[in-house]
Amino acid sequence: MIPKKIVLFLLFVVCISACGTTEDPLEPEPEPEKPVVLEYGTVSGTVTDAGTGNPIPGATVTLLEISVETGVDGAYSFQGILYDDAHTLVVEDANYKPYNEPFALNQERLVVDIALEPLKDPEVEAQEFFDNFSDLLESLDVENIEAILALFSETYVAADDAATLFGVASGIIPENYEDVVPAITQLFEEYVFLEFLFKDIEIDVTHARKMAVTLRLDVNAEKGEQRDLRELKAHCKFEFRREGADWKIVYWQLIALDIRL
């Protein structure tokens, strides 16, 4: 027969064990984990020329390995971009210094405007262009005609006002791209001396691929064996477009013209 004290001890141990495995009805149940909600926003802006403030069309903007080109107004836009503190916007254009900007996206719409620094100074390039143009014309060397043609865009056209048309008829200004070689060839054949002076150059830069130039052009020439003197003074307007790495003339106008025979 088991002693009474041992029986009581065993009952006590059983009760303690049972109490230890019983859940406390007052203890709150753990809350279920909330699902992660991903948020997305839009990143947009405008790419401009740092010097002029004008929009740059055709620049490549890259975000998350997605690339878009800016429109004629310099605008770009990316939609459905995940909120994150470690995004980087990369902007590239052949005529501007490379650009990248880290940013955080934590809002529905974020505007990131970017100003690009041109690789070259268009005003310096314009002066170099006219210095070269003058040297080629004054050479009277038919071997330079192809180099002169290369200064004109294939879309080049002269203005159709009275002063410019007179310049075209005089053989000083080509009428269009197809007329450049015949006009310069005739000029070189008729004149034994040419001096083209481009003065008072004023430049209106749109961006690194487009500009307009107004200037004064003085032409001194001697024609034929008799070396008949010709003088021309004109107020001109040129419009330029960069094609590849080079500036090309797309438009030429004589605003005012004075010819002395």
C-alpha cells in the first residue's frame, strides 16, 4: 500500500503540470502580419540648356535601365516607378556633358528638372565657322568647293525676299543646297580676287544644336582680267543646325544690301 504522503505529492505534481500547459485566457492573441503594400509614383521634368535655359529635344534620359528621349519641349516622364531612396537619373546627349542625379521617390509625383552644360561654346564655334568660311571663299581654289559644300545642310535654302533674291542672281548666295557647287564654281571662275569679311557677329543660341546669327558682310572683289572692282555690303541672317559634330547653314537671308560696281 502506497503511503498517503506519496499519493498527495503525486497529485500535486500532476496539478502543477496541468496548470503549466493550460493557456491563459487573458493573454491576447498575436496580431497577424500586415501584407507589404508597394507604392509607385511618376518621375518627370524638363531638360534644358544651362546657358540659355531653352529646352533640349532629343536628349536621352535613363531610369532603372529604361530610356526615353526628351520631346521638342525638353520634357520626359517615367510612370510606375517604385518608391525607393536609391534611384539615379542619367541624362546623355552628344553635345552636352554627361549628367546623373541620385534622388529618393516617396511621393506620387516628383519633378526633377535638369540643366545640361554644353561641351563647347557655340559663340566660339560660330566665330571659327565664319573664319573658316571666309578662308575657303577667299582661296578661289576649286579644290575647296567640296569643303564649302560641307558647310551647308542638305535642307539649306536662301530666303525669298527681294534683297536675298538679288544676291542669288548676283551669284553671291546659293539658292539652295543643289545650287551651292554651281554658284561657288561660277564665283571662282569670274573673280580673280575675293575678300569676305564677316563683322559684328551677334549670336542667338537656342541650344547646342540650333542657333541663329546676324552679322554684317563686306565683300570686296575684282572681276575678270580687267580686275573690275566690286563692293558689296550686306546685313545678313544665318540659321544653323548641328548635324553630327558640325554646324551647318540651313538658311541665309540678306536683310539689307548695298552693291557698288
